[in-house]
Amino acid sequence: MNKLTREKRVRVIAALVEGNSIRATVRMTGVAKNTVSKLLCDIGQACERYHDRVMADLPCKRLQVDEIWSFCYAKQKNVPEPLKGTFGYGDVWTWVAIDADTKLVPQWLVGLRTAEWADAFIGDLAYRLKNRVQLTSDGLKVYLNAVEEVFGGEVDYATLVKIYGSEKSPEEPITTHKYSPGQVTGCQLTVIQGKPDPRHISTSYVERQNLTMRMSMRRFTRLTNGFSKKVENLSYAVALHFVHYNFCRIHQSLRMTPAMKAKVTDHLWDLDELVDLIDQ
């Protein structure tokens, strides 16, 4: 059976991590569509295994969590009746945690925006931590029970809810502001438990990570046909993105990768090293 050369693998992965779609990657590299999809599955599974192995006993101090929307197969309103309520068809949410100091992403989870998935996400996040942390989330209520059940009293937890207004005047057509975010007019900070430092109650870094995801993965780009057709492929793309982000991509403000800053690795990875994960 034919096998991609190492150079071809690196070219395909380089195209994918820079936000290109499968078809764009095919055009850029000359590799067949099914081969690109197969390589994405292989590297995604390898990234998941490596992440689970090395992201443990982390010395994080300040964490921010959030969830980002996407969809698989079809928009929620267009899912066929027999498939409604089946995971992987319609709305899919990716839960993300980020360390405010090192910008490391210690945990993510592709799932639904429900209490069961929140418990799984927070539980896996807590398992990877070495010390007591300060945690900030938005106002999503499922976080409250999840944090209480997983951490008990061993966390300094607060929520931050942004209050949005609108500058739209009655004379302006609705299309003018259809895709514009509302203006933030204030923030409501609530201490849930422990003694979180008010200066560090923030979700700014994790919200910026949401933008990085939308820019770096075609499947998260809004108003395109680049969405995932299978939820498994979405999970693999997310795993590739975060391992590349943690180990291969120099953070502009840190001048090193998040994994180097967090001392998870001692050097900057290149894409060859990332590709080598497949054979480990």
C-alpha cells in the first residue's frame, strides 16, 4: 500500500494547522482528499494520546474556562427528524481551559453544552492540576455544580458575566448590525467559593483563544461550508490544533510556546516532531 512520505505529511499538516480546509489542502499539496482525511484522523488520535500522557501534575495557578459553538453534519434546524437528539448531528460545543500565566491549554472537550459534559470537562481538568487554582468561568449554570462536585472547597472560583448594549439607532437597517457584536457596557463579577483575587477574575484569555480556534481551524469559521461532517473528525482537528498551539506555535507575548513556558517541554517543536507522534 502506498504511504505518504514524511515531507508530504509535513506539508499536509502545515496546511491544516494554518486554517485551510480539506479541499484547499488537497489543492495546495496534490494529496488525495481521502488521504488528507485519513492523515487528519491519524495525527488527531496521536495528539490526543500524547496530550493525555504529558498534561499531568501541571503547576497552573489561574485558569479560565469557556465553551465555543460549532456544528456537525447540518445546522441544528436542518437536522433530519430521525437524527435529532443524536450527538454529532447539529450543535456541538468545545469546552476549553487556558492558563492565564503560561497560555497553556491543559484541557479541552468536544461535546454538548450540558451538565454531564461539564462534569466530564471539569473533572478531567482537575485531574491534571498540581495545586489549588483560581478559576473563572462565564455565567453558564452547569459550571456551578461541576466545580462543586469536582473540586469541593479546594478552589477559588468566580464567574464573570458581560453585559452587552447596542449602539444601533432606530433609523439604521437591521442588516447594518446583524453580524456585529454588542458593545460591552459592564461586567458582573460573582465570587462563588474560596477567595479569588478580584484583579484576576477574567475570561479575556480564553475568549481570545476562541478567536484563535476560529482562525486556525476551517471547521470553526462561520458562514462557510467548511464545517465538519463527522464529529470524530472535528475532535481530531481540535486535538491537532491544541497540540500544535501548545508545542509548535510561539506565543507572541511569551516569545516561546505555552508548553515551554509551563515547562512541559524544553524546546520548540517543529512539524516533523509533531508528525512523529503518529508512529509512537
